[in-house]
Amino acid sequence: QVQLVESGGDLVQPGGSLRLSCAASGFTFSSYAMTWVRQAPGKGLEWVSNINSGGSRTDYADSVKGRFTISRDNAANTLYLQMNSLKPEDTAVYYCKKGTSRGQGTQVIVSS
């Protein structure tokens, strides 16, 4: 059974940084590409970033390119999202995904 548990969300001021984590279990983590998506209040899901199974290829939405970095530790079955230069429009619940499975999300609020 796939289980994904996100953590690391918080209230942060504009310009600040956060690192989100996603602990994965129930499948062979190192064999699968992983994704971060987010959902802002009152809006639909927005794709944020992908990483391939080995961590050698990453892709980003234009809205976060140059500010966010996706990474993974296959030995620890953990996915990360380093978020720098945060903006109020980054406020959302952030989810990690494997295919159609996703976790419960972690809340990020960017506000002064």
C-alpha cells in the first residue's frame, strides 16, 4: 500500500525559505519518478516539479523555476522540495505524488 507523508510546511515571510519532505513507503521508491503539486485556496491542483527515479532529471513549472529545487534520497525513501525566495502566491497545500497516489499534504503560508 502506497503511503506518502508530507511535512515541513509553515508560515514564512516573503523572501523566506522552507524545505518540504515526503516520506514514502509501501513501494520501491527508487524505481519511480515523483512529483510535487500544490493547491492554492480556492484553486485547482497545480503541477510544481518532477524528478526521475534516479534523481538525474528534474523539471519545474515556470512559476517556481530558479527558486525551488526538487531532490530525493533513495536510501531514505524521501522526496524533498527546497523552496527559496518564497512569494505570497506560493501559499498552498503541497502534495507529493506517485502516479495517482498522493499524501495528505502540508500547508505553506507565505505572508508578512
